[in-house]
Amino acid sequence: MPKPSPEFNLSCNSKSFRALLATQFFGTFNDNLFKTIISLQVLGKATTEEYSILFLSLTAALFFLPYIIFSAVAGWISDQFSKSHVIIRTKQFEVLIMTLGFIAFYVRSDLGLLLAVFLMGAQSALFSPSKFGIIPEIMAVEEISRANGFVKLVTFAAIICGTAMAGVALSGIIENPGYICISIALLGMLTSYQIPFVRSIGEAGAFSFNPITPNLTNLKLLYQRKALWLTVIGSAFFWSLGTLFQLNILLFAKEELQFSETATSVLLAILGIGIGVGSVFAGKASEGKVELGLIPIGAFGIVTCSTLLAFSGNIPGLPHIAICLLGVSSGFFIVPQTAYLQEFSPPEKRGRFIAASNFFSNCCMFISSILFWIYIDYLSFSGRGLFLSMSLISLVVAIYLVRLLPETMMRCVNWIALHCLYRIQKEGTEHIPKQGGALLVANHVTYVDALLLLAALPRPVRFIMYRPIYNSFPIYPIAKLMKAIPISSSDGREQLEATLRECGKLIESGELVGIFAEGGLSRDGDIKTFKTGLETIMVGRSQPIVPIHLGGLWGSIFSHYGEKVFWKWPRKIPYPVTITFGKPLPSSTTAFDVEEAVRALHEKVTSD
């Protein structure tokens, strides 16, 4: 067993993280190898099409059913015991299951194969909360999004390899494909021993085998946290739609494209390649934070590619391109949601929240497996028709997700626009609290300072905004979406103080509030005197003040450089910008001292 370590702050290049990736790879490889072998066998040898569709649906349904049955137990185990020990035990269990699969292949027992599929689902259900929950416990905070990107890359690389290996296993080179499955299970068990030991940090509470009540309780808790609930809905949509896609690609390749078993394996592998590439790009695009703005990009990409697939059958190469782009879109869709659930779930409830999310996702995937059978056998859908219906469903869900958390669309547009115009370098992001409120105080250089800060920060911020600008077109709909707080010197003393006190209450309730304390844009690039309104906001509060310096913006098209705003050529595209976050200051800090802290950050940036 691995020995305990006092603390972890691992990078994605560490040996321990690579061991976790290898363990995940071999587990996912085996899952997909085993299921694909069974699916291709039944499509190639079934006596009737009805039997093959039923068997495909049963294979998928029996793999997902254990997630529903054991999800509460899995979350309890993940919080009660060391996640590294749970990973090791589940990998040992996998070796036993693959031994059963070997016997089922040998005696040609469909019932035995279905039993092995069910047990593999049980093993994966027990494994999942620990494999994801251990990431924030061993990784540095700024590495979590990248780590999730690599986990997704490895996951779908394993899907590719496992799917492709299924074609090799059925080519006649190996008489019993169970040999390969047992070998992969043993490799996964060996790599699990290299994962560092972590202590249990949660309070799992009383044990209950009931999969419904505790998961419903945790789902209700998640529902109260809008952003976390978004990730639960989004993940369930992603995995249930993925189930339909995988099953329908098998049918589409056989009926519409007339593909062989090997060519079908390649088509499924291309989907995995796309998801892996999209996952890595999403991790890189997140730039050390959780970027929910990538979700709409992925969602509408899925809609577009599903539609392409529905009309791609007669165009050579188009199915492969559409499936690859579908995978890339899926990576952009799922990575930020997984990272958000991990990073912003309370540590003592993280395992149960992940398990509850898995429970909900797998309920949807189980239903999707049954729906596939109903769509094809009872409603007589073709492969094309099912792709088109999935496109329409995807569109409805995408619109729902944007309505549920509209700032994701704002972050999406903001992310695309600013990354085209600016190259943002961030320093000191660790000073922004992951949870709880704070007042963010920055200098003010351009009309897009708030948008730049939104692009740099992992959490939503409510900015205090000058009311005439707030009410102007086209700023008003954007400001309302950002939940900006309008204020004006013409409001009168009482209303001004009431607005500032309300900002303090928002901070106390756990929100981030941003203020440009100079009270207006710089006309010469220098930092002006900070107003005392920030002191009024923080009266009686205990939350910190975070000083922020926006550097390099003087001279950009949105600044007053050259006495013109907008009507000048940018010096460079993308324009280099530095955003520096200073150490948190006490709530009693005066406006003068906060100004000095921002000036000190300016001196640090210019001296570097």
C-alpha cells in the first residue's frame, strides 16, 4: 500500500498523477473493450435484427444500472474511507470480474456476458467518486482544470484504444478475447498501487444501502446551488446523449454506411479522439480556472454536428468529420462542468455530491438505453432519424442551460471576444477566495476592465457601475446579465449609502463585489485617488478586500490614450495585458491604504 504523505500540491507532471491517469486509462479501456466486443459480436451473429437491438440495449442498460443501485454506497465509501484505498480495492475487483468474462466467452454464454457487464458497472460505480474526488485532494488548485482535461483525454484515449482493440480481438488472432481483458485489469491494479495515500476528510454519516433517499437529498442540496445544479444537468445530458450516440453509431454504420466490424470500431474511435482533443483544448482554454463560458460553445457544437450526421450518409468522409467535431464539442461541454463540481463542492460533501451527480447521470443513461430500443424497434426510427431527433433534443437542453445560468453565455461571448483582442497574463489568482465573499478593488483604465476581470476570474463578480452607463444601450442588457449594481453621485447621500450597504450585505452572503474605486476612467494612464465608498461597503464586515492592478491597458483602443476612445488603431493584436491580484487586506483597511496596495502592485509589474 502507498504510504501516507503529509500534504499534496501536485502538478500534472508528477509521477503520482500519472499513476492515477494510467489507472483510469486501463479501467476505461477494459470497460469499452468488453462492451464493444459483445456489441460487435451480437451485430455480426444475431439471428434477427430485433434480437441484436434488444441485446445492445440490455448491454448498455445493465452497465448503467449499478450506478443507480450503488451510487449512494459509492459516495458514502468515498467519504468514509481513503479514496486511494477505494481505488485499489475496486481495481482488484475488476480482475475477478474479467475472469468471469473469460469463462463466459469460453462457454459462449450470453447470460454470463451480461452478468459480467453488470458487475463491471458495479465496479465502475464504486470507482468513480474516488477517482474524481481524489483530484482536488492531491492536485494544486491551479492544476485542477488541467488535470480534468488530462483525465478526459486519457479517458477517451482509452475509449479509442479499447474500441479499436475490440476489432482486433474479434479478428481471430486471439481465440478468447477474455485473455486481453484479464491482462488489462491486472495492469490497472498494479498502477493503482502508485497513487498516493490520502486520508478521509469527510463525515460520511450513517451507512444506508438505500440508493434513492440519500441521492435525492444530495440532489436537493445541489439544486439549491444553481451553478452546481447546472453541472449536474449538463453532465446527465452529456452522458445520456453519449449513450444514444454510441448505440446509434453502431446501427448507423451497419445499416446506412454498410461498414464492417473493423470500420465501425474506427468510427467509434474517431468519436473518442474528438472528445479527447476537445477535453485538452478545454483544459488549456480554462487557463488555470473553471471556465463555464466554454459550455455554450460545446452545447451548440453538439447541436450542429448532430444535424450534420443526420444528413451525412451519402457524402464520403462527412460522417467521420462530423463525429470528430462532435467529440471536440463534447470535450468543451463536459470538462468545465466536471471541474466546477469538483472545485466548488464543499470538501466534506464532495464525494456524495459527485456520487449524486453520477446517480442522476446514470439514471438518464439507463433510460437512454431503453429509449434506444423503443426508438428503433417500436417507433421504427432509422439511424438518420435518431441523429436528427438528438439534434433537436440537444438544442432544447442547450437553451435550457443558458436560461438556467445566463452568465455562461455572457462568459462565452466574453471569452471569445477578449481572447481575440487581448492576451491576458494573470498573477496572484490564488488570492481570490474559492468560496465566500470579498470586495475586489481595481484601478480603472478602459471601458472593458470589468469584462477583462470576468475573463480572468473563476467566479462571477457583481460590479458597481455608474448608472448612466448602466442604463445606456447596448450596455444595459449586458450589465443586467452580469447583475451589475448601478450607482450615481446624483442619487443623493441616503440612497448612495443604502446602495453601498447593500453591496456589503452581498459580500457577507458570499458573493464577490467589484469596484473601480477611482470613480471614473483614467485620462492619463495614472492611478487616481481612491474614493471612500469602499470603506462604507466594508463597515461591520469581516470579509477581505482584494487589491487588483490592471496593467498594460493604457494605449488600447478602449482607453482614453490619444484623447480618443475606440477611434484608433490597436498597437498590437492580441494586446498584452497583465492582471495582478494582491494579498487580501482586512475589511477595516482605508481607501488610502487600498490605493497604496494597488500602486505597489503597479510598481511590481513595471519593475519586472
